[in-house]
Amino acid sequence: ALSLPPRLWVVLVAIAFGAGLASDALLNAGRLNLLAPHLWLLLAWNLLVYALVAASAARRPKAPRRGAPVAEGLARLADRLAVLRGPQTAGLDAVRLRFGTDWTAVAHPLHAARAAATLHAAAAAFVLGALVSLYLRGLVFEYRAGWDSTFLAADQVHALLGAVLGPAALLSGLPLPDVDALARMRFSAGGGENAATWIHLFAITLGGLVLLPRTLLSLQAARRAHALAAALPLPDDDPYLQRLLRARCERAVPVRVLPYSYHLDRGLLPGLQLALERRFGAPVAMELADPVALGGEDELPASPPSPAVPVALFALTATPEEENHGAFVQALAQGAAGRQGLVVMVDESGFSRHFAGAEGQARALQRRGAWQRMLQDLGHTPVFVNLAAES
């Protein structure tokens, strides 16, 4: 439902060509008005579009932005549809809404590239249709070129036409009339002159300022859309997506576990292995580093670049302290930048041995909340596991 059939883009371009073919924007009652507002607005609009495209390219971020207007609009629409469907499918609608929101944020660059390719192609098709109509009508009708203005004199009109049509005159070898000849072309002073030369000059100008740039922009956007459709960039910081991607890989995921102020009992290693494989959704090649003493986060050795995913391992029995535990997490996160991220794991096995029953569960909830608050302030979500139960 979030994608449009390819033939729709072709239909939109065909409609634009038909609109240009049927338009009378350049001609009026057998006359080619050299100062026709439609013509000048057409040129001004395309120049404005080029300026906006250049400005957008200059400030385009390197990564696709989330929360784009199109994505937000689709999310709000999906939200309204979910409400209208009623409570009997509320659970499924919530899934659809979440997926629609996430997918439109990811696919927004693809949708934008397709829309840009279509709009540029439609703009070129409209002008092409108008020029085809102009030449076809010129075969069976004689159009007279001239001008009239309340505020502009012949010398001012000559300067204006020279600025816009001068390059086309140089390319084609068709000379522009001088000021006196242009003054005699006023419709109020006579019937103007045969419009063939002016039709050629306007066609060359529109071809250079609209047809060619719009076609190139359309091809560029279409190429980008084709590349995005073949390899759509997905968020590499989503844990669920990471598990899906790793599940497709037959090789074990290299993982380096760094306990902090926690001497891990060797009997818990099988449980740690199982917990990591469940977290990554794939086989894990685990490397257990020596424990880092409390306060030793400032003396962490600089580790060389490694494909191993760092895992910070804490014990729930410890009270989380931002100046120690938090600093350790931040140091590991800086070292993991540009790799596969950092996983923070909190073992509850020791806490469960010391505190049992309802009171123990209440204390565990409080301690989990303290760890969650501290880590979430640092931009991390902890994974709570009972390594003894896993074993």
C-alpha cells in the first residue's frame, strides 16, 4: 500500500505532455506575444526550481533523515485508519502503524527520488508538448509575433529579449531586430511580423533552459531511485534488524565480553554463550576479557580495530554509578563507533541468590530501574539476563 505502480509515473508524464500539447500558453488568438506572462512565468518557475534543487543538494545530509514530512503524513494517515477500523483489530493495526511509520522513514529517500524523477520528466514533457503544439499549429496557421506594453518602451523590451533570447540567437544565427524594428512590431502600431524566427528562438531557449536540464535531473533522480531500490539503506543500529541480518550469515559473530568490577564464575560461561546467541540471533564466537576493576575505566588499553562486537557485562548486585559504570560504557561506546555498536548486559544471577521471594523481586525491579535510567541517559538499553538460569 506504500508503493505506487510504475505505470502511474508514466501516466503522469503522459498527462503533462498532453497538457502541454493542448495548451495555448505561448499563443493567443493567432499571435505570439513576446511579453506573454505565461512564457516568462514558465522560465522563472524553472529557474526557481533549479535554485531549490541546488540548495537542497548543498544541505542534504549524508544519511536518510527520519521523520520526513511524507513519512509523518503517512504515519498520521495510518493512525487514523487504525482508529477507524475499531478495537477488534487494534493489536494488528498497532503493528501495521508501527511498521508503516518505520518503513516510510526508511523508504522516504526512495519515494522522494521517484517523485523527483517523475516531476522533472513531467516538466520537460509539458514544455515539449507545448513546443510540438506550437510547430504543428504553425504548419497550418500563420502566427504574427509582436508585443504591447503600458510601462515598457522599445529599448527596454529589446534589452529584456536580448538577455533571454540572445544566447539562442548566437547559437542559431538568427538575428534579433534592433530597437527601431522592434518598435514597429507593436501590435498597436501594426500587425507585427511573421513569427517563425521567434518560434525558433523560443524553442531553442526553452530547450536549453527547461528540456535539457529537466531531462538530466530526471535521469539523475531515476538513477538514484534505481540504486535505492536495488540496495535500500536500512538502519544499522536497530537490534532486531541486526539479528535478522546475522541470522542469514553462516559465520559466527565475533563478540568480546568485558566484565566491569565483576569476576564471572566459569560455571556461568555456558549461560553467557546462550544469552549472547539469543541476543544476536546467530552463533557467537565469544572472547572473555579480563575484568576491569572499579575505577579502571580511565585506564582501558587502546584496542586495535576489530570486527568483534563489544559487550559490557555488569552484575545487578552493583549499584549503577554514572561516574564509574557510565564512564566505562561511554569509553567502550567511543571505541565501538563506526563498528557494530555496543551491547550492555546485566547479569541477575548473583542478585537472585541473595534476594529471593516477593521481597527479592521487588528489589530486583528497583535495581533494574536504576540501571535502565542511568544507561538510557547515555543512549543505551540494557539486556537483563540470569546467566545461572541460562546455564
